[in-house]
Amino acid sequence: MKANVIGAMVAVLLAGWMAGTARADFELHGVEQKTVDTFHQQGWLYDQSKAWIVSGGSVSVELVAYDTSTVNMSGGYVRQLLGQGTSTVNVSDGTLNAIVPYNSSTVNMSGGSVYEIDVSDASTANVSGGSVDALIVTATSTANVSGGSLSRLWAFHTSTVDISGGSVTELRARDTSTVTFDGQDFILGTGLSLDGDKVLGTGGLSGTWMDGTSWTVNITLHDAGATILAIPEPATLSLLALGGLAMLRRRSKRLQLQGPLCY
């Protein structure tokens, strides 16, 4: 009898543990959808599945998006979020330790807080808001920064970075990477010089974005093969061109009024 009671208790405990494990992990396939609003340890998305991470939801170990799946995060916490295939990750709020897009996946960040975004392979990161401690761009990947706050931006290999808004505290351009600042009113600090549109050397680079917001970035590392460009926005160039045409018209009118020159 005693053995039967112990066996029953073990069975109950095992069933409870298995149920807890099932709640702790989730796996989505096909077009399945899930709202994550409670605690989970891990999660996997395949095919065209979608997951919404909302306030109260958390993934304490790892969340992986494969194929063409989508993760939408508007709250909660994820320790590490991996993007594979051509998956898409949209972050508008919440907290993450790391986002790592691989292959040809895409990360769109408009809010929230991330300690590190490590953009790899041929993936893309679009940052328009939120706070990022480190944005690391490697291989042939691309990063577009139009807003938000970045403490560190490191470009490696043949990666491409385009910056048109937000704030970047520190920039490191390594290998043969290309970093472009699309702004206006550029000011070169000590240690920097300009060769056409190319910024040479290391030091403080300042300017304003097209909305009038001022910014300053400290270029702390600039490899010889890396390219940093300070390119005025097309709108600025158009205004300059219009100004030049106006000057030419005024000069032509003055010459007409003066009449032909006599020798």
C-alpha cells in the first residue's frame, strides 16, 4: 500500500513537471499564432507562424524565428531573439538582452530597449527608435539608423550602415565597411579632415539632421580600408542648386542692363 501511495505521488509530481515544461516552451508551425503574456523558457517559430510578445510575457532563454515567421514585441522581456531565414522581428517596446538576425532576416526597431543587436550574414536592421547599447554590423549585412539612441555602433567586414537620424555616441569603422551620414552642416573636430565626401581620421563629427536636430558622434576607430561619408541630403543639394541658378539669373540680368562691353 505504501509503495502504491508513493508511486501515485511520483506520478502526480511528474505530470505536474511535464505540464510546467509544456507551458515553459512553445513551438509554432504553419500559420499558427500565439500571444506570449506569461513566462516561457524557450520558443521556436517555423513557416509563416507569428508570435506577439506583450506586457507580462517573457522568454528567459531563447526565442528563434525561422523561415518567414514573424515576431512582434510590444512589451515583456526576451533574453535572446534569433532571426533565421527571411524572418522578421518587429520591436516597439519591451526589453531584450540581444537580437541576432542571421541569413536574410530583418529587424525593425521603433522602441524598447536592447543591449546588443548583432547583425550578421546578409540580414538587415532598421532602427527608428528605442535604445540600443551596441549595434554591431558584420559580414555583408546592412543597418539603417533613422532614430533612437545608440551608445556604440561598430561596422565590420563589408557591411553597410546609413545614418539619417537619432544619436550615436561612438563609431568604429573596421575592415572595408561603409558608414554614411545623411545630414547637413557638418563640422569636423580635431583629428578629422574631409576629402570630397570622405571623412578621414578619428575624432568628433557633428552636424544636423534634416529636421534640424543636432548630433555629435565620436569616431574612435577608422581602419584604412573603411569608408566614412558625410553626404548632404538631396533636399540640401537641391536648395544649393536652386540658389546657384538664382545667382546666375541675377548676374545675367545685370549684364543685360549694362549692355555690351566696348573695347
